[in-house]
Amino acid sequence: MSEHLSKQFDSELDSIRAHVTRMGGLVEEQLLGALNAFGESNQELSKLIVERDKGVDEMEMAIDTACANIVVRRQPTAIDLRMVMAVSKAVTDLERIGDEAKKIAKTTRKIIERGSGGCLTQILQVRHMGEQTATMLREVLDAFVRLDFAAAASIVRRDKEVDQHFRAVVRQLITYMMEDPRTISTALDVIFIAKSIERVGDHCKNIAEDVIYIAKGRDVRHLGLKGLAREMGAE
């Protein structure tokens, strides 16, 4: 590849990375907004989150098109090809995080419209769980920008904490429903929201694994935590 074409290629890659960063920022805003709407019973904010989801979808399609074009026109190799492939996967996970934020907002509207009380302690716990995943999202986006292998590996490990938190909340809500059947509808909606938050953690883990793939050329999706620790120790 000539120096001129190489510079063009680098410029296109930089543009794609910048678009991913902007998309990540928008998705983070969506998630935080949905969590605030849930925690504060804010009907207007939940409605706004649902309406904004279309913008996330449009950004995903634009980045996918840019990735396809760069593969066809530039035929990248080695780390550049890993970058393009991982970006395509990461934007899919970002779009799905946006979908989960929309689900949280829609379910929040159902809870508000029902006007039923109860589950206050669990709602606070679920919101805390959501704040954990929002922090994971912010940090994995930063790891993506810096191609920080160690930070990405830390996020993969932290996803297990979110899973444990989700199971604890579900157990508490099942007990709550058994003790007071009048709370069943709201409790089920809170479980649905908690599940969306748990999935956000899964998507953050996926993006972190993509960062490791870009930085090190290693697919760590099926290694488990012990295998990942061995990879870290090999550095």
C-alpha cells in the first residue's frame, strides 16, 4: 500500500473509531436516562428515552456500512482487520444496550401508569445495579479508545458481580411476591428491568473481549475467568 493510500486508510479507521465513541456516548446517555427515569418514576424522561432509540439504530447502520466499505476497498490485514471486525461486533453490542435502555424506559412507564407502590427496597437495589453497569459501559468505552487490555480484562471479571447481584434481587422479589400477592405485577416488572440491566453487563463484557481481541489478537470469549487470568499472567 502506498504512503498516500496508507494515510487515507488510517484516516478512515480513525473516523470509524470516532463514530463508535460518539455512539457509545449516546448509548451511555440513554442508559443513564432510563435508570434515572426508573429510580425517580419520571414518565416524561422514560418517554424521551424510547423516542431517542432510533438515533442509536441509525448510528449502528452507518458504522456497519463504513466497516463494510473499508474491507471491500482497502482489504486490511492483521491488526487493522481485527479492528474493523471488532468494531462491527462492538457496535452491535452498543445497539443492544440501547435496546435494553428502551426496555427499561418502557417498563418504567408501565409501573408509573399502574400507580402501584411496593418493592421500594428492591427498586433502589436494582438502580444501584444499573449504576454498576453504567460505570462498566463508560470504562469499556475508555478501554476501547485506549486499547487497554488490562482494563478490558477487569470489566470481563466484573460482569460476574452483576450476575450475582441480579440473582440476589430476583430471590428477594420472589419472596416479596409470595408474602404479598398484590405486588406481583410491579415485582415482575422490576425483575424485567433487572434482567435488562444484567444484559447490559453482558454486552459490556462482550465489548471488553473485543478490545482484548484488537489489542492482543486473542479470542478470549470461551476461556472463562481462570483462562483469562492465565492470559493476563502471560503478559
